[in-house]
Amino acid sequence: MPPIGGAKCRHCGSRDVRLSRISGGKSLLLVYRCRACNHHFKAGLNLRLALAYLSAFVVLVLVLFMLATILYHSLADFELQGLGLLPRQQD
């Protein structure tokens, strides 16, 4: 899946490129190989990796929000019990 407008080799300027078999690692860019000069270069956006990062970020934010909510309500109940505004729980 070439980037919009097609990929262009950064070394020789040729548009005769293909997706490379080597991985781009953790980079969000796709790795291409120029058929004219055999150089590898990065271009375009690796949507799968970008979506994976975005999904992980959303899950992290939700987990942190839930933990903050639980902690907030626990501290609020503890303070209200200390002020005598909530009945103490019997053990």
C-alpha cells in the first residue's frame, strides 16, 4: 500500500519501488525498496501499527480513569466517615 501519490526513492528519485520484506520495527513508517538502486527507505504510514498504538493508549487512559475514580470515591468515603457523616461499617 504505497503512500498517497506513490513512494519516491530518497536516494535516486525513482518511482519504481516496492514494499520491502524487512520490517520497519516500531516505526510508524513503511519500509520500501527501490528497484532502480536497491536502497531501502521509509515512507507512508503503517496504519496497523498506528492503530495498535492508539488502541493501547485508549485502554491505558480508561484504566487510569477507572483507578482514579475508585481512589477518589474510597478517599471521599473515608473522609466522610471520619467526620461522622457516614455510619461506620460493622465488621
